Amino acid sequence: MIEPELFKQLIEFRRERDWEQFHNPKDIAISLSIEASELLEWFQWKSAEEVQQRLASDKREDLEDEIADVAVYLAYLCHDLDIDLNQVIKSKMQKNAAKYPRDKVKGRNDKYDEYS
């Protein structure tokens, strides 16, 4: 997901600032949640049309920054917990494929326990 060289730069950025001492999994997870909430604020109380207008304005950079913040904290969390993000996404996709069979759920938005 994140290019290996960019990932190395993220880790080096943190190391150069001696921030590992503050970056335990609990606090990284909290920070990830906070940044995800800031991402949600970008969309809060906006219609689909307003979102499109904001995407076409100078506000887009604010959205991109929030997405980057979420991605950075997720990268740090995976690094610190020795989790291969690509591998766990592949695993989750397999679980979702079994949980949501295409022939039963295509075009539906029901919860998985509401279809038979």
C-alpha cells in the first residue's frame, strides 16, 4: 500500500525526532482514531453536492492531509505490531468473500445476518 521507500522515510522521520518513546500501540491507535474523526469532520453536515464542491476547491488539500494522517498512523501501528498490512487485507478479503457471497448480496446493503 505504502511504497517501501516512503515507508522507510516515515520510520526515519519518527526516529530522527525521537518520537518512538511516545508511540506505543495504545497511543498510536488513539491517534489513529482521532485523525479518522478529523477526516469525518470534513464530510460532516455536507450534502453530496457540497462535498463535490469542496473537492473542487482549495479545501481539498485539507482532506488530503487528513487522509495522510490516518495512513501514517496506520503505517506506524502496523510497523510497531509487526503486521503486514497487505497480508491482513488479503486475509480479510477472503473472510469477506465467504461472509458476503456475491450471488446473495450483489446490489444489497443488508447486514450479513439479514440475508439467506
